[in-house]
Amino acid sequence: MFFKRDKSKQKDTPLDTESSTPKQEELRDYLRSIRKQKNKTLAQIADTLKVTESYMSQIENGKRVPSDLFIRELAQTYQIDERILFEKMEKIPLGVYEALESNKTLQNILSGIRYNKKLPDEEKQKLIDEIYQLYIDRLKYYEESIRNQKGGDKR
């Protein structure tokens, strides 16, 4: 296994901040907004996730960063893409770790770039950018192919 991740629901990180940072305020506003769009109270969300209302309040107010598994469950409860919550909590999405764990080629690419002593950091970043652009180009090509197939079916 490339990464060993703690997927426990209970492990989280308390934050030692007396005042809120802009990121914490953004997270608070976002979570509160989604919860209100769903017409749910903090107590209802806590009950659904089987945690205390106090714990949910700490997460919503950016005072605790929950475990990766809990972030995923929260995203599922709110019916949103988990990547949004991971980004707002400044964490790498659990799905990224899962992709790395299950894809040897991806592990080899990233490991090869990361540990290559011949390439300076600037070149490593260029290589990563090129790989990302290749992905974007392939995605566009695939989407265009799908559109063309659907257009061809209408004739």
C-alpha cells in the first residue's frame, strides 16, 4: 500500500485558534449555507452522522478538522462532491489517496518525479503541468467524441 490512511471516523484535529481565520469563516459560511439549503438543523445533521451537536458545531465553525472518512460522510449527507469539502478544509481528498493506493502506474509516475535527483524542482513542476494538460486535452477529446456520437445518432 502506497499510503496508509487512518479512515477512522473519530480521529480529527482540534485547531488552536482563538479567532477565526478567513478560511475558517469561509468553511463556516459554506457548511451553514448548505445545511440551511437542506432545511436541516445542526442537531439533525449531527444525528444523521451519529455525532454530538457540539462536535458538528466545532466542525462547522472551523474549530476542528474531522477525519477524512467523516468529511466523506458529511459530503454524502449534504449530497455534494467530497472534493469541495476536502479543499475547503485544506486536505487532500480521500479519493486521491484511494486512487494512489489502487493504481501502481500512478504511484510510479509520482514517485519517479518526486524522487528524481536529476530533475530540478522547476522541471518536476513543468512535467506535472504537462501531465495535467495531457489529461485536460484527453478529456476534451473524449467529451467531443461523445457529442459527435450523439449528434450522429440523431440523423
